[in-house]
Amino acid sequence: MLVVISDLHLADGTAGDHNLKPQVYVDLLDRIAEAHAKVRAVNPHSQVQIVYAGDIFDLRRTHFWFQGEQSPWRHFQPVEGADHAKPPAPSASGEGYLDRAVQLFTQIMTHENVAPIKGILGDRLADRFGGIEPTRVYLPGDSDRLINMSPALRARVIDFLGLDLGLPQGWNSELRFPTQYVEPGHGVLIRHGHEWDVYSFEGDSDRLEPQDYDCVPMNDLISCELFARLTYEASLQQPGGEFSAEAIAQFRHKLEQLDNVRPVSSVVQWLTRHFTTSEDKTMLSQCIGRALTNFNGKDYVKWWLSSAGHDKWYNPLDEADRLELLLASLDKLWLGKIGAAMKIYDKFAAYDPYERYVDMAAKEEMALQEGSAVQYVVYGHTHWAQHIPLKFLGEEGGPQRDLHYVNVGSLRPTHQVTRDGRNFYVTESLCFGIFYRQDERQGATGPTFELHNVQRSRL
């Protein structure tokens, strides 16, 4: 039995504490153990595999990078003739950004809601799964991409998630973690899926070499230098004068939910719906102004939005233009022009952020190869749990199989815009996928799956 979990986004809490309570992970294990108990009734020798499919840790949703000079996107290396940004070269002397990333990871691991998870998910679990220790696999995503660039970070992940448990030979922290995982018996091809998001993957998506995953993506700066910067500016607000301590606290708490808004194109609408008092509007205007000044002043942003980066003259609404629409709408909010901001937002939001993952799943080369055992292309990244049957492969008289897209969603709070666009609803997600071999389900004629998508209203 193979379990896929994605997008825990364990963070240090400085940009808002969105780490779920440890009990959520106990509930998760209970549900997995219940499913495996049914499997053992069919196959007593079944072993559980747990695949952590990226964005388990969040090294950019933080105020940490505002301290000191070193950051993962400063001194980046643009590639001449290509819209890629290689990471900064390793520091020749002194503390580099990867050394600082180790410090940030330590902050994450010691957070009060994160530290207990090591004893829940990363401990020995054989007694919960029929006496056979589960094996674990970890695939980095975009918010935890730095982990694959540092042996010290990889060693900490191996320890925290218990990746050595259940294996005859442990993981070697000197070697990179895989970026995709294929298990023919369960019929799965698993990757995080950020490879198909131009804001989250800066490498060559046609090539997908290890070095492509090290390139600096724009979402590093959107998440940290823009959205986390908004919450950082809010944290600097002091009571006195026109703002009371209570008003500042309420404002900060609301603004810290910003990174949970899905889809991201709804951010401007979310801000206009949630900050309506005169105090809120004044504080929001101040925070947006400072955050935009910070963001627009970054060398990486200037390059990315230029013709040397991602602005293509032959495309009237490319990825650079969409980002500029977001920035322009935030700029109008800064100036208090809500109507103008929403007109710009309407252009930015007229874009389906999920359809491209379905399209790319249908094109996965390994799944389409003759003789492939892949039936399920499994992604995370979108935080949107869904299953879509893609196509039927094979000719009459030969091997035939269905191909499916499965997204396993996330385990985190989500502010989702209502269909009429007038409000947002907040839920906590407990989403994961379970994939079964033929010999693990009574009467099965091939690999099967379950998509567990539990949505809880947040109190």
C-alpha cells in the first residue's frame, strides 16, 4: 500500500503560524492505519510506503531572510539567452545562504507545533502497520527546494521524517533526493508538479536535470519578499497615535492569512473583502507601499520582468504581464483606489491555475511509453485535491490501460473564494492519496486508488 502526502508547509511561524496542530498528524496516521488493516485482511504481508511529495517544509514563508545580507535569490546568475536564473555561487568564505538555510530549518523543527511531528511521522511505526516498518520517500518541491542543495539540510530531513527506518541501508545525505518516484506495482508516477508552474520552476521543464531544480523561481520572491514582507511590515506597527494595540493585533492576524488564499489570483479580491475599516485600510496601505517598494527594488524582480527574463514581446499576456497586473492592482490598493484595483484584478484572475497540471500529466513521457505500468500520474503543489481520468491507452488485442491524473491536495488551511466571487470560506484540509497493488484489494484486476479529501470548517 502506497500513501502520497504533499504540501504540509511546515514553517517557523514568523510570517504567521499556520502549522496545524500535532493531533492532525495523529488523525492522518489513524486513517492510514485503518486502511492498511483492511489490506492485511487480503494480503498479510503488505508493507506501507509513504511518499512525501514536496513542500513538506517551507523555507520562504518566513521573516528569517530579512535578517542579514545572505539570501537564496541575491547575487543570482541570469543565463544569457535563456529565461533562467541560476542560484548564487557558494560563498567562498564566511556564512553563505545555504548555511543560513540550515539555521532556518532548525527554527522550523523547534516550532511548538512542528517538533512533535518527528515523534508522530518520523518514529518507528511498525506496531501500527502489522509489525512491518513502513518505508518513506521524500521528494523536494519548490518551497523546500533548498534542501536538495545542502547535505546538512538533507541529513536533517532524513532524521526528521525517519527516512532510514524500514530500509536495509539508510539514505546517504551526500546524494540528492529524487524529484520523481515511479512504483510500477502500484501503477504510480509521482512528482511535486511545480515543474509545470512558470512562477515556481525556473529551470528547463523539457530537460528536468538536477541543476534545473536549483534555479531561483519567482515564487521565492513573491512568497517571501512580497507576501511575507507584508506581514513583516505589519509586525513593525506600534500602538499609539491613530492605531490601538487591539486594532494592530487584529490587522496582523488577518494579514497573516494571505498566503493561504487560493487561487493566488484571488489575493487582491481577498484584501478588499477583509480590510474594510478605516484603520485597516490605512495600515494595509502602509504595508503594501513598503512591501511593493522592497519587491520592485530587487534585482531579480527587475530582471525577471524584463525582456532578458520573462517578458516576451510576441505574447500580449505572458507570465511577466500577469505578475505586473498583480503588482499594478496592489499599487492601486496602496493608493486607496479599490475600484481601479479590482478592474486590473479581473484581467489577472481570468486564468485557470489548475488546468495546465492536467494537461502536463497527460503528456508525461514515462506514462505514455509502450509497456509502461503507470496508470496514475500523481502531483501535489496546487493544494487542490482532484482526480481526472485522462485517456485510454493501447490498441485492440494488445495491452490496454487507463491513465489518470490525481492531485493529493494539501494539509493546511485554505481561504477559497466563493463561486460568486463575493466571499471567502476557510477550511483545514486533510488530503492524501492511497494506491493499492492488485494483490491488496479483493477482486482487483490491477492497481486501484483512493483519494481522501477531508475538509474541515476552521473555527
